[in-house]
Amino acid sequence: MGDAFIRRVKKTALKAMPIPREDIVSGNPVAKGVVLFESKDGCCSAGIWSCTPGAFKWEYTGDETCTILYGEAEVKLKNGRIKRFLAGDIIHFPRGLKAQWVVKKKILKTFTFYEK
């Protein structure tokens, strides 16, 4: 068993995580992030992700739970409902969800992703 691991968000360098061009709906959203932890079996990962304003389509291939650290975004669901997210919100996206993200103000979130 390993030790606990702490990563300071303010000191963590994010790397380019480009949104596929065909998924961008409007604007020029620039996404960056880093995976900080990954389980030995590869089914669980956690990290930090940021994105500048713009809109893009996204399909969740696994379950994701995230916490918004700053910024503002909306997620438009297939049924037409819109969910607005602000700093301090904790959100769960189930596997298979298809949505459109609309980042209003640059967003920073932590995420935990479960693939199995």
C-alpha cells in the first residue's frame, strides 16, 4: 500500500487536451488538463481540467464526477434541458450521456473518471 499523495492545484501545470475539431460547435474552446492518479487496473483516474469559452459536443464513455473550482458553464442535454454549473458545484455525468458543453467563463474542475 502506498502513501497519500497531495497535488497543489495552483502549482500543477496543465497540458493540451484538444477537443476534436469536429466536436466544436462554436468559438475556440481550448482545453488543458492533467491526469494525476490512475488505478492499477486503469479503470479509475482523477485529475484537473480547464477550458476557455466556447461550445462543444461531448459523450461520456464512463462515469465522471467533478467539482467546479472556478468559472461558469452550461451543459445542454439531449432532452433540451440545460444545467448551469458554477464554482463549488459537484456534478456527476453517467456513462453514455451525450451533451453539449457551453463554457461561458474559463472553467477549472477536478474530475474522477470510472471506465468500468
